[in-house]
Amino acid sequence: MTGGARGNDYTPDLRGFIAYLEAEHPEEVVRISAEVDPKFGVSGILHRLEKDEKFPLVIFENVKGSKIPLVANMHAGFERLRYGIGLEDGTIKEFLAECAQREAKPIPPVSVESGPVQEVVVTGDDVDVTELPVCTYHEKDAGAYITAGLALMRDPDTGINNIGIYRHQVHEKNLLGIQVSETADANVIWKKFESRGEPCPIAIIIGHHPAFFIGSLAFSPMDSDELHLAGAMLQRPVPLVPCKTIPLDVPADAEIVLECVTRPGERRKEAPFGEYPGTYGPQRMNPVLEIKAITRRRDALYQNAFVGHADNLLLSGIIRTTFIENTVKIACPTVRKVAVPRSGRFRFMCFIAIRKMMEGESKQAAMAAFVADPFLKFVVVVDEDVDVYNDTEVFHAIATRVRADRDIFMVPYAKGSPLDPASYDPAGGSHLVTKTGIDATRKDNYPDEIYVPGNENIDMAKYIPGYDAGR
Ligand SMILES: Cc1cc2nc3c(=O)[nH]c(=O)nc-3n(C[C@H](O)[C@H](O)[C@H](O)COP(=O)(O)O)c2cc1C
Ligand SMILES: [Mn+2]
């Protein structure tokens, strides 16, 4: 197997995966050598590609104002995510099954003494994050944003490492903002430091293999260490080096690391910023990070994510599905399929197919999904013959099998995404939303569905010469 994550031919890091793609799947990669403006230029090109239904990995070799190349759009195509875990082909369901198997067997990291991510170390006054090709994406964004920084924090009570992507506005050359949603584990960890009046160390990891992203972003309980999940997805232990200025350990084979600490009690205006629902997230008074050091490879690559677009949305959907399915299984053992569809921006909606054995199970399944993923706002439960990857089939089930007073339940004032444009206070960034569960399974006394006996056995070409079934 030569796939990015498990093969021996390519290093399991960002550059190794790009080398693999360029050798084995060159159609996946576009290199742009012309100078491009980091303000609206990069996002403009990515947006036009998306409009034309093209989702390649794009390497901007010459971003105005920076000597460092920019790797963009890595997670915008399903095939690349699949190649990322070493599967040359397979459906989304097969991909998710492989992810679930790996997540069930975490692989702890190993300590190493040195690594390429510290070939260059810049500290103190010399720290200048604006040397990186940090982009401004949408019209009303408050400024340039780091959008694919994997922020590693350590729980001060348990010592467990947590990783997530949280957007970082560039305030000054050594100061960043951060938006940690109320739904994130990172919010709990940061608040532990904040309530003790202590700075919270945060290492922002930039540039890594897609398997590292899938593993470290996996939905998991707070007591699971996401470095172990990253190892599981890469199928090898993540090699860790100690940071130079903060008490954390980071992947030795990342491209760039920003070693940061929060300033306790300090807040700054952060956002507006174009967010995943396709609307701007409102301005809030958010914490401030001071960058103590920038460490990087000598020929580092910078990586970003195009938030609000395929690159951000697809990854977000993929990382939550297996955890939802495993949790729903506890409440309803007959769960068959779980989909977090594009139509719900890969976050707000979830379709669950079950083989119903008794009444009441559908609502159990929906409630379990809400417990598993606080971003979910609508959960629709259907019978197993409904294709949950097909919105039309799910809507057909809602249209014909739902009696609202019996089959729909709502939970007002529940914890959800502070970026939900329909929250209780979207302008203020409220994280309180109303959840809706819909049981769209067939109920007792559901009439027989119409059927033409024997139709599947008819040889159509016998009656209509040259007949093409069209599938
Ligand atoms: C490209 C991208 C950008 C994201 N931006 C944010 C963000 O700004 N704030 C946030 O709270 N979550 C953001 N997320 C979602 C979190 O990274 C994700 O929910 C993560 O699993 C949270 O981890 P945690 O619960 O362990 O803290 C983003 C995800 C992606 C893929
Ligand atoms: Mn976590």
C-alpha cells in the first residue's frame, strides 16, 4: 500500500502526502506560481474553483508578502481524505468504517529529542506571524485569520492532550485572537486556567498529514487523548518534541508551530468572520494569545482551511459521524446508517436509519445523537430502506410518515453552536438553540406501499430494443 498514511514510500507528514499525490494522483494537485494576494486573492481563486465544482489541492507558491508557500483546500475532496488513510478506493461508508476501527485502537505518541519542526526557532521580539501567508477570506472579515491551526492544550487536572482547530485573528505580529466555542473541550480547559488566573499554554500546529487532522479532530470524550487518535489514524505513533518556551510537546514532523500562552483576564474584540453556516460569526470579546516562539522547518509549508466552504465543511462532517453512530448504538442497537448531510452544512442535521424493533426506539436514537454532538439541531430517524445519503428519500419519509404532534419533539434552550444564525441571539453569538427530533419511521397501521409484482424480472430490451436502464 502506497497510500499516504500507511505506506513506506512517503513520509507521514504534509510534504510526504503531497509527494504521494503528485506521484500517484497528479490530477488532485494544482500549483499556482503567479503572485496571489493573501487578501481575497487566495479565497477568490478557491471560491471560483468551488463554483466550477473543482476541488483540487492548491499550492500557492508565491503569496504576496511571504516567502513561505501556502497549501490550501486539502480537505475539500472526499478522495483525498480517503487517500489520507491509505484507501485507494471505497465508499464514504467504507471510509467511515475504517476510521471507526482505527479510532477504537488509539496509538500513544513517542518522545523524540529533535525534529524538523524546530530547524528554525524564533523567539521574543523577533516573533512575527505576519511573515506567514495568512489570508483574509471574506468581505466583512475583521482581518487576516489562521484557519487550520491545530491547537494543542493540556488539561491541567488530568494531563490529557486536547486538539482542535479554533480560528485565530492576527491582532499584532505576536498577538492572536481565538474563538473557542462553548461546545469545545478546549473551552473547558482554557477556563480551568483562566479561573486560576494562570496563562493557558497553547501550541498551534500548522501543516500536517490529512490522517493527523482526521484523528486529532475526531469527536471524542474529554478523557481521550487526541494525540493517540492521531496516531491511530496515521497507524504509527506521533513523534513528539518538547516545545522551546511552553510546557507542551508537539509533533516533530509538523511544518510550523506557534508556541503561545493566553493572557489571563485580557479580552479583545474578535471577528466578524465568515463562518461555516455561510454567515458571519458576530464580534465577541475573546481571549488573547501571546506568541512566545515560532518554530518551523527551514523550507516550511503553511496550511490553511477555507472556512464556510467544502474544505472546512467536509472535514467537519467526516469527523463526527462515527462518534454519533457509536453513541446512537447504545440507545438503539439496530442503527444501520448515520449521515451528516451537506444540506445541513455537515453540522446541523443528522439522518439516522434504523431497523425498528419497537415503538419509542426512534426517539431514543434521536436523543442519543443530540447527546453525542452538540452542534446537531435536527435529527431525522428513518427506516432502514431509506437512503440516508439521499435528501429526497429522507424528505419523502418526512412527508409521508410524520404526524407532527406525535412524531416531532423539541428541546428549547439547549447548548448548540454559537454560530447558529437562528440561535436565541445570533448577533450576540448565543450558543442557546432549539433542538428538533423527527421520527420519520413507519408507524403501526401504516398502509401497504404500492408495488407492481414481477416488475424487476422484466427484460426491457425484449420490448424496447436497445433499452438502457440509465444506471
Ligand atoms: C477548518 C475548521 C475550522 C474550525 N474553526 C473552529 C473555531 O473557530 N472555533 C471552534 O470552537 N471550533 C472550530 N472548529 C471545530 C473544532 O475544531 C472541532 O469541533 C474540534 O473537534 C473541537 O475539539 P475539542 O472539543 O476537543 O476542543 C473548526 C473545525 C474546522 C475543521
Ligand atoms: Mn477533545
